[in-house]
Amino acid sequence: MLAMCSTSWGMRVLLPERMENRVHISSKRVLPEELPRDAEHIVTELETAAEGDAIIGNDSESSSVLDPVSAVKKPAALSPTLEDQRNQSCSLFFSLPASPSGLHLEQVKKVIMFSDNKVEQSESTSRSLRIITTTTARSEYCQRDKTYDSFKTWSGRLEKQISNLRGKPQEPDLEANNGYEAAAIPAVERYFDALEGPELDTLKESEVSVLPEDKKWPFLLRFPISSFGMCLGISSQAILWKTLATSPSTSFLRVSPSINLLLWCISLALMATISFIYSFKIVFYFEAVRREYCHPVRVNFFFAPWIACLFLALGAPPPVAVKLRATLWYALMAPIFCLELKIYGQWMSGGQRRLSKVANPSNHLSIVGNFVGALLGASMGLKEGPLFFFAIGLAHYIVLFVTLYQRLPTSETLPKELHPVFFLFVAAPSVACMAWAKIRGEFDLGSKIGYFIALFLYLSLAVRINFFRGFRFSLAWWAYTFPMTGASVAAIRYSMEVTNVLTQALSVGLSAISTFTVTALLVTTILHAFVLHDLFPNDISIAITQKKKPKLNKILAHLRSFGSDIKDADNSKEVTPDEAASDDVDDNVRWRGAAEAAALGVASLPRAAATQGAATASWWQQCVDDAGIGEEVGKMT
Amino acid sequence: METAAVELQIPRQIQVLPTDDHVAAVKSKSRLSMLTCFHAGYFRISLSLCGQALLWKTLIEPTTDAHALRAVVRCLPSAAFLLLWSVAFLTLLALCLLYLVRCVLCFRSVRAEFAHHVGMNYIFAPWISWLLLLQSAPFLRPNTRGYLLLWWLFALPILALDVKVYGQWFTQGKKFLSMVANPTSQITVIGNLVGARAAAEMGWRESAVCMFSLGIAHYLVLFVTLYQRFLGSDSLPSMLRPVFFLFFAAPSMASLAWASISSSFDTCCKMLFFLSLFLFASLVCRPALFKRSMRRFSVAWWAYSFPLSVLALAATEYAQVVKGAVANVLMLILAVLSVVVTLLLMVFTAIRTGDLLPHDDPFILCSFDSNLH
């Protein structure tokens, strides 16, 4: 009695042996009431690819055969009694997500069977297990890769709608009917537990990612919000060259205004491109954007687009600058205001995202927006609005500054080693001093105090340049160049006020350093983009699991050894679940792992198991609970 | 009288004796114990009413700005203001007397309250209320001797409490700031700022600057600490969430105090006002924070009113300086909001007085202590 099936590819397991009782196949389609009594427990554990997302599904093309109830009933009808010696066979059908590389096929190595059979020992014969893997022809319908569905907007339904609209034939997707809900966003502690590094972008050794780590994810999924850092870097350079060209104290350099025009046009184009791409990500991968928003470091980069626009307005060539309206200022500050209400409110209300827990140097990005807005507003001639944002920025900057300087033991994100992110410390005081000068109309004492603080911080980082080592390049580094540029502009502004050789030399020197850094970064970026092709690596930091899962490979290694033990043990004695449970803790862990990786609707096991025996049922329930997979399985079923 | 005093110290649950005399004694004792259960948190009521009185006085004052909105406000009859002032005065007097009774009869409880990280801040509240009443008094001019004497009478306790509380913050073993900081600690800062404003009105500039600098220095430390939130929301029970409104009361009061000291609403005052406005917006956008405390009426609800009155006051001063439409509309909205909230609270108090009255003393220690002897 072999159930024939055909899908894209599947695996059939034949159990030709004396199974006097019926096989209990757990799947989402089987109601416990339909199951025959005295069902045996079979747990199959399937080694899948890293996502562990094996779905039991039935292709409706061959529905008549694949109905598990009928599959169950067929063998049952034939040999219901203990004395029946006929070979029973039953097939269990698994369908795995289609893999373009066929990796799954290689990795499907083993199915472990555990049967709790109450058969008398004498009856036990060799229980051979034949595994036949077949790769049937792919169905003529284009199988959509469902791996990334949990990150797509409305869990992939949007994409299906669009495909429908485009007229592509769709295979009937049965899972959709079950109400695919988006994976819940991990809590902020999970981000700290699972990730490490100064930008919280490296997965810890003990963690697994929800998406396959070895495959290259879709481009949009790999496009982080920190890409807007590039706009920040280039547009701040435009401001620098504009200041160099227009400032009287640097007029001896005879800088041409066309450099500013060129840089401004480049940054405008770059901003347009990156916004365009990211808007696609918002439309198609909204869940991924939400996860970025909940990431304690990445959330600050949501200010970056608006700050970049403010920089563009500030660095606009003079013919364009006079045409800018106050409404533009209000339009740019409104999103910054809303984001601030959210983030500062979280700090104040002291919940999970309170400052002592999440403080990290990237928080400066949320503060600098206020000062940049104040600077632009004052340049446009507004009075109260710039003062409003300056006041908010100053108050919260004091809080953040103190917190970061304290390097609280409760804060987990501050890196032990120095990282370019520390340059963000220089950003706030330098921009604040310029904003205050513009608001007051002159570079007074308050501005000078801010300027000197910025200089001091810059110097303390510069002398420690040796410690900036050993970090993987990332696009976010662009965001850390704008503080250097900001310090240069502040130095130029100061030299306008106090004009002597020292100040002029300082301003020229700082400008040279910042230009050099940006150029070096540009070369590195081009290198990574076109030569090394890893400018956009897989964005692991958004793909952390909700709960800590032991790494699958480790479980499977255990299971492999355990499975072979079982085979040997079979010949000698029965292995009952209780015995297995009472073995050493290791086995228990293995079994928990097995239960976890099983994709057979294990949750329904205990219900049917009530007929078998309370002890067994409770043991299985224990396994399921321990593995904490109840909900996960519930989601899949 | 002595037997009554002794009886008070016996905990209620032990008195299960069936005789009539004892039952009567229990009944009278519980009424008396209710009187002594008026902890300092009840001074929120007097704070709110006195803050409202000050707001009304400022709104009624003749102003140089001939804007129509202010004129609308001035058509409030001054009789209403006098009524409000009298109500505030009588309430404050009653609460002070009740608290005196409590001090006399249940001193250990008062001591326990003093040692509590939330309770100790409300010991400032009566003095703040008296100072606010003083500033809003319709018959007392700031340059009279009476005003001066009363200022000294109310400011000295505040200074004494400052030394105790602020000294504890950085010297005491178990009670340093990172452990005890909670939003009610801002009341201590507000006390200094109110004293500074009252002194500045009198013309005593140096004392005003002294108290202002005390307040502002500790406000800076407290602001940073509260934003950091070492203990998270655990330090405050969810019933006390309304005290989060104090976050924007302190900068508004600082703005008013500095305006009195520097005789004009300058940039510094504006910046403080903007900060308090932002914090107000930030709290109003988070109604979930207050949901649990809004389930049952309690005296904590009175914590909503005083910060709104102070914010409205600061908005009034701001609108006077920046004579724009936006500023005036803002002032009107905030003033109306604070009046409405206070009126609602008074109505709630009248309807649900039972919920408001103290059923037990949260700082009860006197009974247990004496029992141990």
C-alpha cells in the first residue's frame, strides 16, 4: 500500500514491518477523532535546511491519495489485529520548500522514527527503514519561494496579489487559507541577547537566524536603512565646500563654488535613488522594515533621511537657497518631531526601551536632527521654531551625554573597543554651536563653549586612532563622517569670528581630514560594490529568532548518533519513551530537539495519545512544552 | 483621653471582643483612625486649587496686550476668583489641620512617610501650596511686611527639607538618587522654584537667585536620572502614574521663576517653556501609560491638575511676549484645559467622596510598633 504522490519533490518513507497497530500520522488535516484507536506514536524528525521550515502540505493535484486520513485508514483496514503478520506499509509524505539549488535534497538525510509500541518483545522483527527520495518533476506552475514570506508585507499576500494582477498563473496556495500571520517582532531584550558588536549587527555564536544564512537574500531585504548614511556623508561635504567657498576667512584658498554645485547634485541624485529603493522595501518588505525599527541601533537611522534632506537644504548653492520656503522646513521637521515624540517618550516612560538599557552612540543621530533643524530654520529667518527644537535637543543631549559618558553597567551596547560610531559624539556640539550662533545672530559665548567641547571630543578620539581597528566595513560608516565635516564647518565659522593663523590652519586642516576620509570611504565602497560584491551582505540583525533556539546542526548531530543507537538498541530491547526520558539529560535534550524540529503537528499528538496512555501523553506534552514549540507548531498548522 | 490614645495604638484586627462598650470603642476608633490616615499625598488637592487660583489671578490681571483673546478671559468675574481663592484657602487649612492631628497622634506613621521615597516628596506640598496662595492673594501686595514675613515662614521649611532630602541623595547609604529617584522627586525642585518666584516678586533678587540655582542644579541631576530610569517603571506603582505630569511642571515653573528674576520672558525662559511643551505633548501621546491608574478614582488623579495650571501660566507669559496668533491660541487651549480638568476633579471628588477618603494608612507603622512593646 504505497501512496503515490507527486509534487515538486518529496520523500516517501516506507515502513514495511509488523506494525500491528495503525500508524498515527499527525498532520494538520487529521482530526484526532478520526484517528483510529491505539494509534502508535510516530515522531519523525526531518533535517531540513537551516530554516527548519518543512511544511506538511498536500498538493491538491493528488488529493485523493494524499489525504492522510485515507492513507491511515488504508493500512488499518487491512490489518487491524495483533496477530496479523502481513506487511503493512504506510507512507508519510513531506513536502519541503523548493530550493533552487537542490540543497534540500542533499540535506534530507535521515528520518528518525520513534515508535512507542506496546508490542510484545518477541514480535519485534527487524524494523528496516527504507528511505526513498524522489525528485519528481517540478510542477508546471512556478513555485514561489516562500522562505522570506514572514518578512514580506502581509506575509507575502501582497506579492501574490500583484502576481495575480499581472496574470501569472498561481498554484493554489493552501497555506494562505490558514491565515498566515506575520511573525511577531522580537522584544528588545532579544536584540541584545542575540546580537553583538558596536552596531549590534553580528549574530552571536549560539544563535540562529530565521532566514537561511548561506543563501543570498533578496536585494531589498539586504538593503538597510543605514544606507542613508551615504547621503549624510556626501551632503555634509557639499555644505563644507559651500562654506569654504563663501567664508571670508578661507577666501585665500580660492575655492570654486562649482565644487559645491557638483557635490550637491551628486547628493541629490543619491538621495533620490536611495529613497526610491527604500520605498520599494517599505512596500514589499514591510515586516523587515518593522524589525529594523525595533532594532535598538537601527531605529536611530530612521532620522537619517530627514537629516540628509536638511543637509541638502543647507548645502544648496546660493541661487537655489534663496528660493527655499519655510514650508519646506515645517515639512521636514514634522517627521523628525513625530519620531522624537516616540523615542524620547520611550526613554521617559521607563519601560523596556528605557535609556539606561538602550543607550548607544547612535542615539546621537536622534539628537542631531534637532540642531540641524534649528540651524536651517534660523538661516531661513524663523525665530520660534528653531528655538523650540534647539531647546528639546539641548535637554535630551545633556541626558544622553551624561548617560554615555557614565558607560553604565546596565548598558549592553557600548563596545569595549573603539569604533567609528564614536565619532558621532562630535556631531551634536559642533552643530549645536552653529545653530546657536545663527539663532543669536553672532558667535557668542554659548557657541564658543559648544565649539570647544566638540574640539576636545574630536581630539580625544583622534589621538586614539590606533584603536580603531578590526571592524568590518559597513555602509553605516558613511553616517560617521558627517561629524568630522560638521566640526570642520564649525572651525571655519569660528575662524570667521576669531581670525588668526592658528584658527585658519585648524579649519583648513580639519577640512582636509574630512575630505580625505570621505574619499577613502568612497573608494572602499566602490571596491566592495564592484570588486568584492559584498556591499549589501545579508542583514542578519533583523532576522533573529523570537525565542532562543538551539542551533539546529547541534541537535541533528545528536540525533544522528542517537538514531543509530536506537537501531542497535532495537535489536536488543525496546526503547520506551519513559526509558529514553529517564536516560541521561543529554538524551532528553536530544529528544527535545527532535520534538522541536518535527514539523508534523506534534501538538496534536498528545490528544490522540490519550488513548495510549497518560504517562506517554504527558511525556510528549512535556517535550513539546519544553521545546516551547507549541506556538510555532500552532502557527504552521 | 489617655485611654483613647492607648486604644488607638491597638491594631484593629485584634479588637474582636464582643461587648457593646468595646464595639462602640472600635467604631469611634476607626473614625478617628480615618482622620489620622490623611497622608501627605492629599496635599495634591491643595496644590491643584492653589495653582488654579494663581492662574486665574494672572489671567484676570490687566495686560499690555490688547489681543481679543485675553479680553475674553478677563470677562471672568473677579467674584469667581475670590470664591476659588477662598475654597483653596479653606481646603489647605483643613488639610494642614488634619495633618497636624496625624502628626500628633500617629507620629511614627509620619516618620515612616518621611522615609518613603515617594511620601517624603509630598512633605514639600503644603509649603508650596502656601506660597502659591501667598502669590495669588487678592489683598496682599508683594512689597508689604506681611508678605515678607509669610514668605520667610513658608520658605524656611522648604530650605530645611532641601538640606535633608538633597543631602540624602548623595551621602546616604541606602537612599542615594539612583535608587530613590522617581517622578515625584520633582516636587522638591518645584518647591525651590516657587520660593524663588515669590522672592523675585518681592524684589529680593539674591534670595530668589539662590533658591533658583538650588532648584535648577538638582533639576538637572534629576532630569538625567529620571530619563535614564535605572529601575524602570518599577519604582512607582501604576496607580501613581498621574504624577508623570510633573515632568512638564518643573520646567514650566523654572521658566516662570526665571522670568520673574530677569523681569522679562527671555530666551532661557522660552527654551524651558518649549521643553515643557514637548514633554506635555510626549505624555499626551501615550494614553496607555495612564490606563491602569484611570480605572478607579483616587487622590492620585489630582496630580493631573497642578502641572496643567503651571503650563498654562507659562503659556500666558509666553503669549504676552510673543504676540502671535499661535501663542494666544496655545494659551487659551492650555488655560481652558486646566480649568476643565480641575472642575472635573472637583465634581468627581464630590460624587465619589468615598473613594477619595483614606481607608487605611499606607504608612502604618505606629500600631505594629507599639504592639511590639
